[in-house]
Amino acid sequence: MAVELCLLLLLFCGSTVSEVQPIYKPPPGTLDFGFVPAKTYDTGAYHEPGPIGILFKIVHAYLYLVQPNSFPQDLVRKLAQQKFGNVQGDYQKPENVVLTLQAIYYEIGFIVSAALGFVFILLLPLVGLCFCMCRCCDNCGGEMHQRQKKNADCQRSCFATFLFVASLIISVGVLCAYAANQHLTNQVRGAKKLVNSNFKDLKIFLNDTPAQIDYLVSQYNTTKDKALSDLNNVGPLLGSRVQEQLGKEVRPALDAALTMAGAIRETKEALENVSVSVEVLQEGTERLHANLTDVKMHLSNTLNDSACSATQAASTCNIIRNSLNQLNINANFSGLPGVSSQLAKVNDVLKIDLSSLVQKGYAAFNDTPDLVVNQTQNILSDIKSVLESIGSNITTFAKTLPVQKILADLTIYLTQSEAYVQDYFPLVEQYDFYRWLGCLILCCMVVLILIFYCLGLLCGTCGYDKHASPTTRGCISNTGGNFLMAGVGFSFLFSWVLMTVVVLTFVTGGNVEKLVCEPFEDKTLFKVLDTPYLLNQHWKNYLSGILFKNPNINLTFENVYSDCKENKGIYTSLHLEHLFNINEFLNISMYTEDVALRIEHIQINLSNIILLDEIGKENLLNFSSSGIEGINFAAYLTEINKSVTKVDLLSFANDLEARADQLPKGALENALKGHANNIRMIHNQQVIPLEQAMSTLNQSIRLLKRTSSELMVKVKNVISAVNAAQLLINNNASLVIVQETKKYMDTIVGYFEQYIEWVKESIAMEVAACKPIANVIDTAVDIFLCSYITDSVNTFWFGLGGSSIFLIPAIIFAVKLSKYYRRMDTEDVYDDGETIPMKTTENGNNGYHKEHLYGIHNPVFARPKIQITSNTALWNSGNTYWKHEGAI
């Protein structure tokens, strides 16, 4: 049912979009679809065991020593594919024998360990039985007599130490077993929260999916609104694109025409400046010539004065007289030709405002977007209707899908499953309590043995008196020895039970760890499950056979688990494209075909655009024939390049004044200085204005020269460019319009393609993200089975097994040590460190004295040392005489 839900959800998405492959794909404006709504899953499928994790790691290391081989993938596959026992004699087949040997080789560590455990289980009760029978016959330490030795204290200390160490190790083992037992119970009690978290995530998975689908569908409005916005702005978008393409030819042509209109105005101004400047120069040079002539005449008269005849002034006056010829004009503007005819023709050209005509061409060309808007209103209204109909179809189709019903059914099923788990969870806790109690009893068995050993060590050590003889040991010491023997007895009674539990849990838990948990962690287990024809001999791929009824589809457990682990969408994880190919449904051609056709049939007529009419072109031709190229620019430039006067009047005046200073003081000197000042005044008032007029004339002539250079060719080029641009608008604009219309259409379609890609990516990565499914698997296998159960069980048998094994040395040391604590029936007598056998005729025991039969005190062991003579030693103790053998 979950698969059907996914298919319907994908169908719901697919019905809203489509696909197209345009020839040209411009980068459309990026659409912001936001984020698909998704809630955060609460389950963290990771278990941190805490401090007990150190024990888990130790157990893992021990299991690696027992079973260092890697997971036998090939062996498991072959064993799973073999059908043992179906036919008599299957086990004798060579291939089955080989598989059996391979399995034994892989399990050799567990087999050897289990065999040792079984030996322990069988032998220890038998040894205990034999040991008891032997002691009943006063053998195996059952005889209540202890021979005294020189190193008795050392032996007792060693046995006590060894027993204490063994008890300490057993204590550590039982603590580990108890900690593992308690850890498993605690985790089982806390598992309910984790189970509820998984169910909550699954509900979120089901409840959020419709909202995610609705969000995907609603984002179609974003695409539609953007497309409608571009359609409403067809003028600025399509019209501006057409204008931009045509403008590559039109604008340079109009710019050249406008530049030529400016050149006409500049030409008129230059001709006027030439005409005025020439007139000013002609008049100015005439006045200047007259004034310079007067200055020369007056200077000549001054120099003819008698004062110049003097010896001191004669040479100076002669020099000044010889320089008077320099006071004359240099440039002659009277012979320059006039430009009145050219100016008249240019004025006739300017009667028509060429700039205004060019601006009209600009204005007509800039109205292209408005022309596009006016000529595409009907088509755009049809396109808008198509877009609205797509939205209506989406809404109608969404209402017909039974998504809510399927989700409701799945929710009911999930709720029932949750209720089932909740109902049976108390039963699980109850059984876990029984398990906990059983494991606790096992631990208490060991603890009981430890208590006897510890009490034996405590009583024996505290009650031991090294001055007391074996037959006179105190009650506390004797009780300690009895405790030790009680511990030995319980060890024989309980050890086989403990080891039986250890072997069973070791074989089970160890193999689960090596064959399930470790391969699950590195995904090797999934590779085995994905083996073709393993789970079903007729199916190559089991998972695809279950989901799609097509076992040939390459759908593996490993890929599904990995994709869900990465929280990818269920469509990607389950490869639902094999059952429901989303690309077939994400096909926008069914919706954009009409849109594209209507846009392609847009007809835009730009023939009404006139860049430059015939009047303007004729005006340009009239300007080219205005005659400015016939002006004698060489004559003008020749005179312009000359100076106004032959000599610089300021320099001449300064030189004149300097020479006047060389003359004797008097009227001649003053007269010459007056003439110098007059020359300076002529320079300032007449020469400087003439120089300015010459500069203006120079600029104007040079401008006219540049303008007239190939004027006819320039005008023809401008007219040709305008004609070419006009021809492009009239004849070839349709091609440009088609190209730009195609780009405009691709832009509109590009919005749908963005929507398609976003929907595909969202379905693949965000919609119905299957992280909860991976969490359920991790919770069931990695956390419950491996972390909670297997690690705890393995740690339990590890601790309990260690304790059981160390019961053997503890039994040996306890039996040995009890001899030093218990009260004996008979004792040895020492003579200077040597044992002296004695006879008592009353009881018939050779060399032994049973003190408890007579109730008499034995002074031999009541004192630290007894001195016995070498000849005779006689000590009366009631009715009995002990004598040294050498004295009898």
C-alpha cells in the first residue's frame, strides 16, 4: 500500500508539469520556489552505551580472538542456497562436505570454546562427586590430621593470597555479569520511548507527504505568475529585444545622419566666421598700415633733427633710421577669395531642419516596444487563457486523486501497529523481568560461593593462632575452614549450571555478533541479502520482485538502506521510475506546445518606421554640393601663417626706448621715447585684435577643410547606411523578430523547465524522505538486537564465564587452605624441629594423640617450645605417658 501511495503522489506531481527541449536555451530569470516544508525527525538511531561500553569493547576484542575471520559472504550464500536433507545422501555429496568443513573452519573458535565448556560441564560435577567420596574415605584431604611442616605458615599465606586473588577475579566477573544484566533491563525499560519515537516519525512521514505534494503543486503559481508577468511586459521584453537587435544597424545610421546635421550647422558657423574674420582683417590691416606709415614719418622727422648730427648721437640715430623699414604690415588679406556663395548655399540647406528629421526617425524606432504590445494583444490573451486552464486542470486533477484515503488507511494501519506494540510491551517487560531474575539468581550463586570464601578467609585469618596446635585451633578458625569447604561444595553444585548458561549464551550471542551485527554495520549483510536467487530461487532481485513483481530490476537492499539513511525521497530510494517513470509525466510539452505555437506565430510589422525621409536625404545631398570643397584653403592658410607685421612692435618699441636711453638727455631722447610708447599703443589696439581675428579664421578654415574633405563620399555613406537600416526594418525585420520571438518563447518555457527540475529534485531528495524507514531498521537491528541484547548478553556470559572458570583454582586453594583453619583430630609432635612418632596404648594410634578423647591439655603445643632430653623424656599427662624412643 505504501508503494501505491508513492505512485499516486508522484502522479499528482507529474500532472502539473511538462518537458521540452528548445534549440536555444537562454538563461531565464531564476525562480525562487522556497523550501519544501519538512519537519525534523526525532529519532536518533544511535546508541551510546555509556561507561559499560568499555566492557562491550573488551568482549568484542575477545570475540575477535575467538573468531578473527571476516564475514564469510560466499559461505553464507552457498549454505543458504543449499537444500540439506531434502534427498537422502545430500550430506555425503562432496560439495556439501566441503561446505560443512568450511563452516566448521569458520566456527572453529566457537566450537573449541564450546567443547571446553562442555568438558567443564561434564567433568566438574564428576570430579566433585569423586572428591566427596574420596574425602569420605579419609583421603583427598578428608583425614582430620595435619602434618606440621617448617613452611606451613608460608604455604598458608600463599594459599590464602591465591584464594583471595581468585575470589577478587570472580567478583569482577560477577559484577560485569550483573552490570550487563541490569543494563539490558534498563534498556528494555527505556525502549518504549525509542519505539514511540519511531512511530511518531512514521506518522510525520505520512502526514507531511500530502503537505509537501500540495506545496509542489502550489508553486506552479510562481511559474505561472512569472510567465504572466513576462507576457504583460512583452513590450519591454520582446519589443526591446527586437529593438536591440535592429538597433545594431539602425542606431549607427541615425547617429551618422545626426552627426552630419551637426556638421552642417558647424559649417555654417565656420563660413560666417571666415566671412567676418576676413572683413575684419582687411579693414584692420589698412588702418594698421596707415598708422605705421605715420609712425615712420614722425620718427624720420625726429631723426632729421640737428641733435642727431652730434657725434654722440649720430651712430644711434643711423641705426634707428635703418630699422624704420621694419614698421610695415606682413600679411595681405585683401586678395583672399570670399565665401559668400558657399554660405548662401549652406543657409539654403539649413532651411530644412535635418536634426528634427533624424529625431523623428529615432522616435519612430523607439516606439518598437509599443508596436509589439499593440500587435500582440490578441495572441497574449490566448496564451494567458492557456496558462489559466493549466491551473484549473491541476486543481481538478488534485481533487480526483484518492491520496487522502490511502493516507488515512496507512495511518490506521500504523495506529493499529502502534497499539499492538503498546499492548504487548508490558508482556515484553514481564518476560524481561523473568530473564533478569534468572540471571540475578545465577549471579547470586556465584555471590554465595564468594560469600563462603570471603567468610572463610575472614574467619580463618582473624581466628588463626599460630601458637595453637591443629587439634586446639579456635572456633573462629575452624568456622573459617568450614566456610571454605562449604564454598567448595557449592562450587561443585553450581559450576555446571553456570557453565551451561555461559556456553549457550556464548554460542548464541557470539554468532549473532559476528554473523549479524558486524556485517550489518559495514553493510556486508545487505550484500549477502542482495545475492541473486538467494531468498527466492526464481528471482534475481528479491526486493524488486516483491515491490514491482519484476525481479530483473536492479533494486538492492543496500542501496535502499543507504538512500534512506541519507534521507532521500522514497522515489529515488525505491527506484520507482521502473514502476512509474516520472519523466513521462513531467512532460510540459502537453501544456507549452500551444503556448510555443502561439508565440511563434506572433507577427510584428515595423514597416511604418521611417528613419529618414527623402527630404532629409536631399538635404544631405544639397549640403554635399554647397561648394565648400572649392574654397582656396591654401591661400587662406598662407596668409594666416604669416605674422601681422614684419617685426614685433613691442620688441621694436623696447629696442627704440633702449637706444633713446643711450642718447644724451634732452628733447631727442624724450621724443624717441614718445614714439616708442605710440608704437606700443598701436600694438595693443590694432595688432592684438588682428591676431585674434586671424586665430578665429584659422580655426574656421581648418574646420571647413576637414569637413569638405571627401564630403560627397561621407554624405553618400550616411545615406547608404540609412537606406540599409531602413531596408532591414522593411524587409529583414521579420527574421530578427522570429529569432527574438524564439528567445522570448524559450524564456517563458524556461520558467516551466525550472519548475520541472525543482519538482524532480524535490521528489528525489525531499518529498517523502524515507529516513524513518532507515531509522526503524537501525532501531530494530543495530540498537535493539545488537546494542541492547547482543552486547549485554555477550558481556553477561563473558563475566559469568570468567567467574566460573576461576572457580576451579578457587576450589583447589580453598581445599588446601581449609586444612590450616579447621580443627584436626590428630596432630604431630616435634622434637627440635623433627617429627617424633609416639605411641599410646589406649587408643592404639601409633605416634598420634587424640586429645579430644581424654579431655587433657597438651603442653607440647601449648608452649612455643619444649626441651626434651636426649636420653629420656617423660611427661605425665593424666593416664598417658609420652616417651622419647631412645629412652625406652
